[in-house]
Amino acid sequence: MSRTRKKSNLVAARARMYHELIFECAERVFAEQGFDESTMQDVAAEAGVSLKTLYATFPGKDDIYQEILEVRSQGLLEASVAADPERGAMEILAEGIRGIVGYFIEHPAFLRILARDGQAWGLNPRGQAGQKGALAGAQLVTGIVEQGMKEGSFLKADPQLLAASVTALLQVQLSVLLDRDAEPDAVADQILVYLRRLLCGSDGEPSAAECAA
């Protein structure tokens, strides 16, 4: 390998390192202080880098924020998608909820960012990246709701309105339960109790497949 190529690889590796470091530190800063109250100086101080290095990595604060929303929203969507489309709607939803809870436990700063936004994060989030993720999530939940109605396991209602209600309920429950340092399964189980009441009209008894999800 030539010396020029080695130097180029080193520069690229250093750039990736700074990018990842700043991404994670900015996520913590935005979670603790809020996006509007945070500054690029705050992010630089948290990351332990100069403002010159920070601006060489991200043009501005909004660019960091939008990338956080895009990356984390995509990760959240992937975590919430059930692998087996042949399952019943409630089983798919249960698996998705467990995936969402697990993702937010792994990325608590992301949940705090969404909660601090001052809006219904699943319905009207800040910025294009957040709105794109919210739309994909809404379409996924609406499809599950429509499937449940066709199966006769969910109450008949406007599927889009019901899907929005599912998202709002999920937001409230996650914001409260995760702050209590509860176990992931306990958090998911509690959320599913309320979702069964909303979607089925009663608590119901989860199936064996749903419990295993």
C-alpha cells in the first residue's frame, strides 16, 4: 500500500471517528438541554473538540439534529417491523412494541429528544427527517390496524385516527415508564395492556405467540 493511500485511509478513519463522536455527544446535549437551548459550543465542549473541527464535520446545529432524527428514526422503524407478516395483527403489534421499547432503552437520549420537542413526536415531529420517519411509522401502524379490523380482532373505527391514537398512547407510556428504570418486558407488557383496551375494547389475554414476541 502506498504512503499516499495510507494517509488517505487515516484521514478518512479520523473523519469517521469525529463524525461518530460528535453525533453521539450532540444527541446527549440535545436530550439534556433541548435543541433550541443548545449551541454548537455546547456540542464541541461535550465532544472535547474545537469549533473548527466541529464545523468541518457538520455545517451547523440543524444538520446534526436532522441526521440524528434520520438515523435513529430508521433504526426505530427497523426495530418495530415484525419479521413474519403471516401473524395476527395483535401479535405483530406486540412484537413491534417490544422492538420499540428495546430500541429506546438502547438509545434513551433519542427518546428524550423526541419528548422535549414539545410536539406529538409520532404525529408532527420537527424537520423533514423526523416527518419522513413519522410518516413511515404511521403507515406501518395503519396497516396493522386495518389488518386487525379485517380479522375482527380490533374494533371498527377510522384506521388512520386509530393508528394516531396508538402512536399517542405509545408516546405517553414510554415517556412515563422508561423514566422508572423498569425492565423492557415490563414496559412492553404495560403498554400492550392499554393498547388492547384501545384496539380490542378489553384487556384480553395475550396469546402464547404474542407473549413470545
